[in-house]
Amino acid sequence: MWAFVLSFAVIFVAELGDKSQLMAMTLAARYRPLSVIAGITLATAVVHAASVALGAVIGVALPTDFIAVLAGVAFFGFAAWTWRGDELSEGEKAARRTTTSVFLAVTWLFFLAELGDKTMLATVTLATREGIFGTWLGSTLGMVAADALAIGVGILLHKHLPERWIRIGAALSFVVFGVLLILEGVGRL
């Protein structure tokens, strides 16, 4: 249960202000939100399953104290990445104009966008230390919830919700998680 809660919270925060949220808002402005959410869910479930598998393999190969410190340092990198922010590329903007199946287009777009993204890397990091199923389910639902929030609230409040403050809050959350992980890892040494 802890793996689920932790993964949900970390990935939800990581997704705030991410390009995936920008894509979700853009796609939902043109297509039915249900199709967009379904595509996001499938792509996220597949990418995060691969991330958890990779994290589980790394977790078995390395000592847990070292992993905690390494994960804490990685979270500082995620904080910097979040602070910098993301923008949609022209290809990602063009995907909203596709005439093919919305579900397949959204699924493929999100699958490609998430490969190597901070949420994927955060999921790998979490899976090195936490339960595999809980991490997968929590990270998947955390990302879908954050993107659903972007679709539901973001469209209505985009003009009133300063993106800069969202990025700052998410970045500071990563710093806090990073410090806690490093302290946990150093405390065991």
C-alpha cells in the first residue's frame, strides 16, 4: 500500500506543469475528453510497466542504501527539470489535428512523449525500492489523475492559474523528496 501511495503522490506532483499536461489540455480542447483520458491511461500503463520492470532489476542488483542516496540525487535532477518547464514541440501540437482514431493517436503520442520523461525516470527510481505492483498502479493512476486535472481544471483556469507557480511547487516537492531519500540512505550507512 505504501508503494501505491508514494508513487501516486510523487508522479502526480511530477506531472504538474509537465508537457504531458500541456498535451492533455491541447488534445481535450479539440477531442472528447474520454478518448483523451483513455489514450493517456493505456500509454501510461505500458510505459510505467516497463519502468517498474527496469527499476526492479536495478533494485536487485544494487544495495538499498546506495539506491536511496542515488534516488535522492535523481530527485534533485527531477526538481531542476520541473523548474525549467516543458513546452510542446511542433510535432506534438500537430497531433491534435490528426484525422485518424483519436484514441490511437493519443495513445501513441503519450507513449512516445513519456519515454525518457521525468515521470518514467521517477517510476524507475521508485521501483528500485518499493513494491512493483503498488509502484506501477500508483504511478499510472497518479499520472492519469494529474492529466485529468489538466483537462478538467486547466481548460477553465488556464488564464488564472500561473504555470510558473505550479512548476515551482512541483520542483520544491522534488527537492523535499530528494532530501528525505538521501537522509534515509545516509542514515543506514
